Amino acid sequence: MLDFNDFEPVGDSQNQDQNQPQVNQPFMNQLDNMFNNMGEQKIDEEEQKRISDRQKEAEERREKINKKMQKEEEERMEIRKKAAQYLSEFEEKRQEQIAKKRKELEEKELNQNQQNNTNGTSDSWSKVSGNIDLKDSEYKGSKDVQRMREAMMNRQNDPNSEPIKNFFG
């Protein structure tokens, strides 16, 4: 470090030594020590221990927070995997249901077409008799339809009767 006594005055050293006042040497040593220790702070052992304890606690908190964040991220990833799996299963079931419904509709349409073809070739009485219950045991209603049923049967069995045209419309 710098020492004030290390500097020599510029010029004639004998003349200046006589002109300069004498400085107290212990005071100069004190100033030197003050300037030398200015950047350094002396910390006692207790303070050093408190500082290191705080640093350890801060490090432990950081580690704890990092572990918690990792755990949360893993949980989020697990939830995302489950959600993706659920969506894929849902989509598969949905596609199966759509295919099943299409197949049922196609079969139903095919059956209706077949019935229309068979009903179109037969006379109108077979159409009417196919849509009503002609036997007493098959009728599940509560009203008496016996007279209506007899009139329809008589009309069907009458050879002179003309086919029904636009009966319903």
C-alpha cells in the first residue's frame, strides 16, 4: 500500500525538510491502517456464521422451490398424458358409435326398401292388413275396434270390391 513517507518532495530535499512541519508518526500509521482496511470489513465469527446460515437457508429454499416446480411440471405432464389418452379413447368410441349408427341406418333403410318393394307388388289390402292388428289377441288398445275390423275384413273378402285408391289422402 501507499505510505506517505515513501514520497520524496520534488526539488531540493534539504531545503524542504527544514520548511515542512514534523508529522506525528503514530498518527500517520493510524491513517495508513485506515486507508489499507477501507475496502475490507472485519467480520467477527458470529456474523460470519449468521451470513453462512442465511446463505444455506436461501440455497435450501431455492432447492425446495426447484423440486416443487419439477414436481408440479411432472404432475402437469401426467395430467396432459391422461387427457390425451382420454381424448383418443373418446374419439375411438365416438367413431365406433358413428360406424354402428351408420350400419344400423343402412340396415333399416334396406329393410324399408325391401318392405316397400314387397308392398308395392301386392295389392292395397295386404298393405292395410300389414299395418293393423286383425286378430283380437294382437290388439293392445282399450277401445272397441271390433266393428271396424269386421268392416275391413268384409271389404277385403268381397270379390266385387274395387281396390282402395287414395284411402289415406
